[in-house]
Amino acid sequence: MAKGNRKVPGINSSSTADIAFILLIFFLITTSMDTDRGLARRLPPPPETQEQKNDIIVKERNVFQVRINKDNQLMVAGEWSDIRQLRAKAKEFIDNPTDNPNLPEKHLKNIPFFGDVMVTEKHVISVQNDLGTSYGAYLEVQNELVAAYNELRNELAQKQFGKTYEACNSEQRDAIAQYYPQKISEAEPKKYGGK
């Protein structure tokens, strides 16, 4: 018996594209991306076309200087400090509870829900790092400064409204943000060296 030419049956590939598309969607949906890294900062608006070139003079008492050197050592307000002390020092600077003449000046401001209150609205926290500063140390400093604002805002929300800052409605949060405006300035990195 002679065998005839047998034809190999073809593979049906009509659904291959559909399967590839379904797998692609599956991996896009199930893959998690690390999105909680980085800093939440609002960039300043672009300059207006007819902007006047006025130098803004900030009083020295209104500036809280935080510097990080190449060895990730911290200098706060001209003194060597530890990262664990930064939050408390920043809170004292931002709030100036005793109206200390070496801390930011207070002035009267009318804020919804609070009325006329004395605030340190003109304060600025200036962060400057060395070119060799590690990103981890830089983020740790930024997190402590933001945490100082968050704690002050939570304390004020508890005192005024009996709930956390996040639990407040948008008008209440806006009023608290006016009471404690977040002002963190990031200066250009410099070469400081070690301790």
C-alpha cells in the first residue's frame, strides 16, 4: 500500500490576537506601580508678561534654614541637629506660640471659622542640600517638614472642629490652610562638605 501525500492540517490562529490582547490588559491591570514616591509640590505660576522686577526682602527671623551636607548631616537654624528633632523645631517655628522675637513675626488676619487671629503667614522654610546628599536623606527631611505642617493642622482641626484635618470639609480645610500655610522653599544644591 502506498501512502499518499498527507496534508498537515493548519492551526486556527484567528483568536491569537484576541488572546494576546486579553493577556496585555490582564498584565496592565494587575501590575502595580510605585506611585507613592516623590514630593507633592505646587509649582509657582508662570511669570506675567509685564512682571515688575521687585526684589522681595524677607526678614531673617521669618526664614527657617535647613541644610543637609554630603554626609547627610543636618544643620537647622545654624545649629547641628538630628532628624528626630526637626519636626518639633519646625512646628515651633511655624506656630511661634510664645511670640518669640527670634521666630516669625505674627500679624492679625481674619480667617473664616476663626475670626481675627494672629498668624505667622510670612514664614518660609528654606531647604538646601549638598550636591552629595543622598536622595533618602533629602526625602526624610522633606517628610519631617510636611509632617510638622500636618500635625499643626490636625491639632488645630481637633481644637476648632473636634475632628482631624482630613475629616473636615473643604471650607474648613481651606481655613486651616490659611492659618498654617505650607511654605517650603527648595534652594539650589551647593557644596557644603562635612561637619
